[in-house]
Amino acid sequence: MSAIEQTEAARPRGTRLPRRARRNQLLGAAQEVFVAQGYHAAAMDDIAERAGVSKPVLYQHFPGKLDLYLALLDQHCESLLHSVRAALASTTDNKQRVAATMDAYFAYVEDPGGAFRLVFESDLTNDPAVRERVDKVSLECAEAISAVIAEDTGLSQDESMLLAVGLGGVSQVVARYWLSSESQVPRDTAVQLLTSLAWKGIAGFPLQGGDTH
């Protein structure tokens, strides 16, 4: 169950919840408000009202708005990293690996909760703590992709990272464009097109030992 679904299930006022369940409920409510309004326009009053709790209850779990935002950011950065790592581990066929990784980004931006906006389209990227988290997840996703490239091709760490940053960057930028433009191209077709583009490039680096991809 997602954080937002937990919010819906736990919203009635006056209900006593275990601490973890209450925290998840508050995070779900905060996500809805931050995605809809942005960080600067959102108020703790709005989040408390959305969650169906008093402000003191909200402050018991999160001392301030930034703490709440960073907790959400940590959660959704970890979700993206997990999805990318799972995609890379899902097959040993490299073309299918590329497709799975591309699809992980498309699935991430298509999630109806809009969490990707907190990571890729935040209006708080000038805050050092936010910037650090966004840069960190981008780097960690690239490192996961880079490890596969280096192992298979024998390219150096620096060379593999350049390719990995390119693949990850293309994936998230195109996925966001696909969503924001309300493209008539189905997600599966969009992933297939992007995979074909990326594969024509990455397949040009032969596997170690002279094997084919």
C-alpha cells in the first residue's frame, strides 16, 4: 500500500494509530500537498488538514516543513534507486536490461502520486540538503548502471560512468517529457523506441572476450 493509500485509509480524525502508521499517513498527506502546491506554497496547516490531524500531532513527528519534505525525498529517492537496481538485476540479456532500466524511469514518473516531481522538479533545489539528495540518487543510479557496463565491456570506471550518466539522464528526461506532453505514444512503445535508440549506441562497445551482446 502506498503512502497516499495509507493516508486515505487512515484519514478520519480522532483515530489513534501506531507511530509508524501515523508517520506514513502524514507522509502521504504531505506528498499530496507538496506535489499539488510545491514546497514554498505548502503550509503545515494544509498538511495537517489533509491528514485529518491537529498541527501538534504533525509536529510530534516532524519538527518543521523541511524535515517533512526531506523525509519524503529520502523515501522516493530510495524507491527510484531500488527500481533501477531491480531492473538491472532482472535479466542477463543486455538489451532487455536496457529496456528494463528505461521502463523503471517511465514507471517512476507515471506513478499517480507524482512523487517524481519532488525528486526531479522540486522548487527547493537551491537548498543544500535537497540538492545533496537529488545529486546522490542520480549518482547512485549511474553507479549501478556503470558497474554493469564496466563488467561487460572492460571500459574504465570513468568511461563507464560517462555512459551510465548519459543513459540515466536520457531515461528520466524523456520519461518526464512523455508524461508532461500527454503523449499519445503508449508507455510500452515509448520504452521500446528509447531502448532502440540507446541500444544502437551501447551495443557499439563489444563485450569482453569478443562475445556478442
